[in-house]
Amino acid sequence: MKKKHEVEVSESGFLTLKDKKGDKEKEKAETEEKNISDKILLISIAVMILVIIFFLSFRFFTQETPKTLDDLHALNLQGKLEPDQGYIYNRYSFVYFDGLWYTQVQKGNNLFSIPLHYAPKDLEDIPLTGSLNSSLFNKNKFIYYTFNPISSELKYVSLAIWEFTNTLTSAMNKFPKPACDRNETAACKKVPILTCDNKVLPIAYFREENETLVSYNDNCIIVQGEGQDIVRATDRMLLNLYGIME
């Protein structure tokens, strides 16, 4: 049987014979070559994806994930936290956890965890002046806290007082006693009316003022500021009482 050919006109104008079967084999070979190339490409992509997944998984499972305050303090002491997560200040570890800054204070044989809204570097601009009658504060088991009961921003004053009394009872072993600086509400009729004019009792006076500062006046601690600044002033005072900030 004769082999079937196709006739085609070349670019020079001459008739040539075209091998149809040969073209099919050539097309088949090209298709197979393309398929092999595609498979190699897909395999390469798959391998790259597996390598990336392995790398990320390795980092995830080997990365130290802090779960407690003690974990955070341990990482902080190793220098493994970012500055907004924790830092060392005058040999004290400060770590940020659940919206608050925490440090640890040793009192006798006990280690207390102290929560604060601000860390030391946020408080260095607040002046602290005067001197405190330490013997008066040390010999008394209580400290009065007094404030303006009709303050326009009582929520910040209340937060500052909470910050103060919370650590007063735990780390300082002192008992807070409420007072008012004026007799303007029914609640104030049941407590003493105290300001720094009293020269006998240990007092912490929280005042709403434009200027933010802490002033020690013998038996009276004045903590003042406006809005959140009165909370900052309170933390400044507490860190000084703990011996962390001068």
C-alpha cells in the first residue's frame, strides 16, 4: 500500500510533499514534553509550599509563647521582649500584660506582683518634690486618702485611689481609710474631713489640678493632675515609695 502524503506549496512556489504521520508524531512528542515540563513545575511549587509550611510550623512550635506573668518576666530578663512588651528599669522587670504594666516587689520573704497603668519611662516627666516623714508612715498601720467628692473628673480620681489602695494593702501592709477634703455629700458626713492642714495623721491627698506632680509634705502626700495625669502621678508616687524611681 502506498504511503499517503499531502501536497503543500512552499515559500519558493514549488510543490512539496508533507508527511502527515510524521507531523502527528512530532505534535505528540511536543505534547508529552510540555506535560513533563508542567509536572516538573507543579512538583517544584508543591515542594516550595511544603518547605514554607515546615519552616513556619517549626518557628511556631519552637517559639516561646508566654502564658503567665512569670513567663513574661523570665523572657524580659533574657532580653527577649520588645520595648512595648517589657523592659528592665533600675534592675526591676516591667512587663505589659492584659492592659496593665506589672513589676515585682520584694517585701521581707514575700514577692508581690504590682499592677500599674503606667511604666517608669512614661512617668519620668512628673516631678517629685519635698520629703516624707517616714517614721510616721512606718509606725502607723493605716493611711488616710482624701479627695474632692464633687470633682468634675471623679472617675480618674477614683482610679488613682484604687491604684493606691490596691498596692497599699498587699505590698505595704497598710490599711487605707477614706476621708473627704470637704463636707459636700452624704457619704462625707460619715468620714473625717482631711487636707494637708492636718499635721498629725498620715494622709494621701488626691487633687485635681492642671499641674501634674507629686509633693511630699511631711505627713501628707499630695498627688495631683488632671484626667489620666492624676493616675500617672499616682504611679509615679508608688514607684518612688517602692524604691524603684527616685
